[in-house]
Amino acid sequence: MLTLICTLWINTGFAQDKEKIYVHSDRNDYSQGDTIWLRNYLMGDVGSGIIYTEITDKNKQLICRTLLYCPDRSLFEGYLVLPDTIPNGVYLLRAYTNYLRNYGEEAFFQKEIMVGQPNEEPIVPWDFSCGFYPEGGKLCEGLLSRVAFKAVGSDGYGTEVNGILYNRRGDKITELKSLHRGMGSFSFIPQRGMNYYVEMESNGLTKRFELPIVENGLSLMCYELRDSIHVIVKGTDEVKNKQFFVNASVDDSIVYTNSALLGRNGYRIIIPTSYFPEGIVRFTLCNDQKIQEGERLIYIFGLDKININIIPDQPAYTVHNIVSLNLEATNALGMPVEGSFSIAVTESDTIIEQTKSFNIYAYHYLSSNLKGFIEDPGWYFLDSTPERRTALDILLCTQGWRRFVYSKLFDVEKDFEVRGRVFDAFNNPAKDISVNLFEMTNFNLLGESITDQDGNFGFIGFDASDGASFMLKAIPSQKNELLRIELHKRNPKSEINLIPKARYRYSLNPDSLSVTFAKSDAPHYSLSNEDKQIDLGEITVTQKRKPSPNKLAGRYKLDGDLLQKLNFNEGMTYALKILPSPNGLPLEAQSGRGGAQFVIQRGVNFEKSSWLEVTQIPVYQVESIEIIPSIKEKNRYGSSSRGKVIVTMKNAPRKPAESNNPSVLLLNPEGYCVHREFYVPPFDVSDTMNHSDTNKPKTIYWNPSVVTNQSGKASIQFLPSHANNTSNYSIIVEGLGFKSGFGYGTGIIKPDMKLNHKIK
């Protein structure tokens, strides 16, 4: 009996319970202190409204982090500011939702960025390794088997190889050679009781590798022919006339199933490719006990790719002309596409090659569905030549993987929320207690929650921008009733285990962005014993400096990104301990009349505080910490005869008076990135004439929200006010259609200011 179920899969290529994130940043090369502009694309229907975006280093340290919040999930956009103290090197930009933490770091979006001038790579002895992957999972005796292989060098990249397959007697079976990035395949018929090995050579080094052992059981082969997928099931004598099952799934959702008895000559299944959406389809082969014996990934090419055409309004531009670009988005059939896109215009055209290698289309359909680091995923989609399609098929045979079964430990975050419990004086849950949530800027009441029989309460959907403060207050039902609020503990930060997967390779040509900046007159930053150093170049001392009569000798200030770097994990306690004391006594011992004063500055208001109160301040709200030594003269903080510790807050609300009442609790949640627009100068020629080329930004235009209309069209304008005769500008557009499809487009403004556009 043959049971056939074919399910048409009409969606954008992902299951309903999965999420994917793609981050379009304005570029991949940055300098210390730069702003990274972000547009995060969240795909899937899980419903998350919060995306965490971070920069980490190779030592698994968190450098900076932002939270992007969009309740309707239409536009996640924001920025990250790089500290001006971090060393040159490769860093990892990663993004995830709380729900994606269930799948581990492999499911996060991850991309390498370069900060500063590229470091010299250490010279290490050359070596390589090679893995072998029989199609369908194993080598079956007496059956034609195709074996894919991948060779990786000691530098972490694929290395081209050639070799010879031998049996254990030393008989030559076949020759093999890699096709692309160290990957290739070969076919042979393994024999019962025989072992096989390959002698492989790369860069003059020859090594021996053993093939997997020969087994009994089922064999699975798949290939595409004339718009159909051919699935061939064969087996050894032990499984003849037994039932088998073949399932096809897309993102873990089964879209096709077939069951039959295995005949003497095997079994062939032919499925039209139109049954499947664009992307990776996983075929799984199970035996009569429904135990999986083989797996094979096939890529289905469809019509989801969006072509973005960049059209200038005139053939050439002078230095101070307004550049007007018209964007046209069409699908594979030439029909207009309504969608949302982000656009970046930068000074270097090298970013175009990076975009060809790594873009939203290649990430969504390929990189995010495979295990491990994929070199140049965009290369497989540059055209439809047989070489690229064969290389893509071999990639799926080597780095295809099976999604693991997991327990859902992390909930979907659609909004900001706080949950907790209320207890009475005897530590019993207090039911039917009113809990109020106040916003502390104007002491507004945001909402009321009534505890259940277990004392639980919660609030969701309140606005928690960066720096916001809140207060929870439990209202006693009886006079003098003692209540205690306890919040449910949660940690929205994911562990950092992965590091940049491969070294960042640069062609150090004199026109590259990083090298150009390194050779410019811009200040050079470095770290020495945690101190920031700025190389100002050669200077000439002409006379001695006259001492200032009002100099506050010994004054010390810790601020900016250096403050964030020093105490990101340890908190304010660590930051205060590394500062010098204003009067020789340890800061934590300052108390009483003889101790230094702790002052918190919020705008123009000053509040006297204690050591304990200062250490409880969230680090991200602190602008600077300033030590004023013990001197008798007055300053803007008043007399400092005992010394002062001035903690200046960012633009945050005034902190309410501390209370020892456990029924009152102060909240300083991690807030979302407040919207900030990329600065675009006015379209005024007289204003732009005064700009200096030495201060030109690397990103001259960034727009995270370009929406095409029903005709698939949109237009943007920008002024290349800093252009000179040697500037090259690249234009990168990435995004997705409202109904389906992903795409990107590139364009170049040449030094003569003529716009050459490309469709990729």
C-alpha cells in the first residue's frame, strides 16, 4: 500500500514557531568611538517584540549592548556606540530574542565586524583536516554511495585538496578533488567487510583519513532533475520487502510524507519542486520501526528573491549636488514588490563585495539553517550556473544538520513586564493585595494589579525607555499591616560561548577603509594598563606651562565608555574602589562628620547620599564619577574641606527618597534604545562649503525605514557634502517584502560623481 500526502506550503519559508533575525548595519569596518547604526529584521510569527543586540570580543566579554523594542514588530532600529578604549581587532555582532535562547547561540544572528586597523595574523605551522559525509548518513555495502567531503586548514577556512581513495589492501579506487572552498564529492560501491581510506594533499602536506565503516540498512539519495526532486531509497538484503518512511520537512514542519515496501531494485519517489517553498528541504528516511536511518538536505530555488534597482535622477553629480535615487523593487517575475528596506551610503566601495558575500537573502535561506561557519554564503546565489548549484548541493551534504529537541525555558517577550509576589509579616502569600506601579519622572500611576491566592502580581506593556525608573508599592488592606514585595528573578542576558568563527581577512590595499583611516590624521587610540592613550603625533614645547591659581590638585574623573568598560560586570562598587580617595580613607569607610561627602547630581539638582546608596545605582545611568580632594576653597559643589565624590547621572529622573518599607520597591529596568535619527545636513550649498574633509564621516547616509509603494517604488535624497576627487561611495539596500521575499541592491558613486548602479 502506498500512502501519499502532499501539502502545499504557502508562506515565506519558515515555520510558525520559529524566529530568525537579520541585522543590517551601516558597514562592517569601524573605529573606536564610532556609532553602529542598526536595522534588525525579525522573521517568524512567534510574536517577540524585544531584540537584544550586543558586541562581544574574542575573550567572550560583552563590550556594549542595546535593546530594540517594537510592540507591533514593524521596525526594530537603533544604534550601538563603540567605546573609544577597545583595542583593534575582530568583534562579534550578535542579536537574539529571549525566545531564541531556547535554541542556543547557533540560532542567534552573528556577524563579524572590524574595529580599528587590522592586526597582523600570527604565523602558525600549516595543517589541515578533512571530514567525510556519506549521502543519507552511512555507507551501505554493495550500494552505490556518494560521499561528500570538506577540508579545513589551520586558519579556519576551507582549503583546496586532491587525493586518492584506497581500500585496506592498498588498491586504488578513485581520485578526488575539491570543487569549492575545500568541498567536493566522489562515488563508489563499498564492499562487505572492507575498510577505506583517503590520502589527501593540500599545500604540499599529505595526510591519511579513514572513511566511515561499511554498514547494513537503508540508503537515501536525492537530486533535482527537470523541476522535480528524485528521492531514491535502496537497502541491503536485510531490509528488502520491509516498510520504510520518507518525510520532507521545512523548518521542522512536515510538508510531505510517503510510506512503501522496499522492493528488490529499490524505490524511486518523484516530487515536483513546486510543492515546496524556496529554501532548504530536509528529507528523512526511517526504517519499519520508524527509527531514523538517513537524512538529506536539498535546496529549492523559487521566486522569493527581490531585485532592487537603484536609479539616479541624473547621469552625473558635482560635489555639492543633491543625490536623488529612485528604488524599484521587483520579484523574479518582474512584478512590483511592496516592502520595507534599509539603506546605507558609505565612503568605501569595498563594502559592496562584503554584501555580495553576506546579505539578508543568503542569510535567511542558507546560513541560518546550517550548522557551523559558512564562507561567503552569498556566492552560491550570484547566478544559476551548474558550478554554483553543485557547490551548494555539496555544502548541504557537509554542513547540513538536524535540529535538536529542546525544552522551552524562555518565554516570548512581546512587551516590557515585571512580575512578583507579595508576602505578609509571617512570610505567607498575601492575596487580594493592590500593587501600584508608578513612573518616577512625574510620579504618575501607570497601573494597578491585584494579587492572586499565591500572592502573584504582574504588569506588562509599560514604556521602559533607557534610563527610566519605576516604583512598586503594595497597599495594605488593614492599618499597620506589614507587606513585602519580592520580584521574580530573570536574566535577559544570554551566555557568551561562541567567539568570532574565523579570522577577519583583509586585502591590505592602500584604498581599504581601515588602512585609509589608520593613515589619516585621525587620533590613534590604544590601551596600556587600562589607561586610554591618544597618539597626538609630534609636538614642539615652546615654553613652560604657567600653573593655574584655581587648579584643583589631584582631581580625578572617570566617565564615558571607559567607565562602562571598567565596571560593566562588577557594578559601581568596583568602579569606586579603583578611584583614589579624596582624603586618604577608603571610600567605603567614609562616614560621619570627618568623612567625604557623596553627592548625586541629576541635572541641576544635588542630593547628598551614602556609600551604600551610590553603589546601588545602575551603571548604565551613570555619566561620570568625579573625585574632588580635601581642599578649603569653594567650587560649584560647595565647600570640599572633607573631599567629595560626585556621581553625575545621565538624563534620568530624580531618585526618590530611600525607604526601609519592604512594601515599596524601586525598579531600574534595562530600557530600550530611544529612537535617534542619523544626521543629514541641510540641502544648502553655502552651508556645505565650510565642511572639512578631515572630519568626513565614514557613513554619510543611513535610513533604516525605506518603504516601497504598490508600484514597488521609493525615493531618497542625500547630499555628498564631503566628497572630493578621490571619494568612492557605495550604496547598499537590504530588506524584505511585506508578503514574501528577500533582496538587496548595490550601487557605486565613482570619483567623477557618476552613478553606476548594479542589481545583485
